[in-house]
Amino acid sequence: MTTAVHNLDHALNTAKQWLKDIQQELHYEDQTQVYRAVRAVLQSLRDRLPVNEAADLGSELPLVLAGVYYSGWHPANKPEKMESKEEFYNHVKQGLGNPELDPKHVTDGVLKAISKKISSGEMKDIRSNFPEKLLSIFPQN
């Protein structure tokens, strides 16, 4: 899809590239599953982060994915208390809308792919806002 607006075309192309990279990481054929995976993991990160840090992460996402990230967000009462991997994976699972998708696999693949796209400083900031028990969800550098 192309538009007559260069910035919009660039935003769409950037989002498509991110989704393609995530799709390769997840080894999914179905692009709807990739979209659900990205949405579920990004929104779980967003909900676990303090509001200011969530906004910092949102600023590093391609425009189209930032829309997905912020969709339905209610920043009051954030961050949500997800203290264990199981709680985080359950949050991801709720966002997937497909019981056949494994939330651990989805989280691993999406985080591995986006950690290559987001600045190392931002990834460090994100990790610093997660409890020790949850740090193992992030790819090791």
C-alpha cells in the first residue's frame, strides 16, 4: 500500500519491516498471528512500565506500531503488578486472543526482535523497571 504522503508511506514501510523481522523470529506464517503477538507483548510491556517509561518506549516505536501500543491504554493505576514470569505470560496470553499461541514463545520472539530495533539505552531503562524475577524474559545481550 502506498499513499501520496511520504511520511505516511515511510511509517507504513517501517512498521512492515518490524513485523517481517518479528515474523521471522517467531517462525509464523500467519500475519494475523504476528500482529496479535506484537500487540500482546507491547501492551504487556506498556502495562508493566511506569507511565513515563511507557511513553519513552512508545516514542521509539514506528508510528503505526505506536498506535497499536497505545490502543486502549488507560495510564491510571500503572504500572500493573506483574511480579513473576507467569503473571507476565498470562497478561500476554490474554492479549493474544488465540489459545493455540504460546505466550512464552511469543514473548521471546517479539522481545528478541524489538531489542534489535530499540536503542540499547531504552532497553536498559525498560529492564531497570522490571523486578529481578522478570528479567529472564528479556533476551541476553
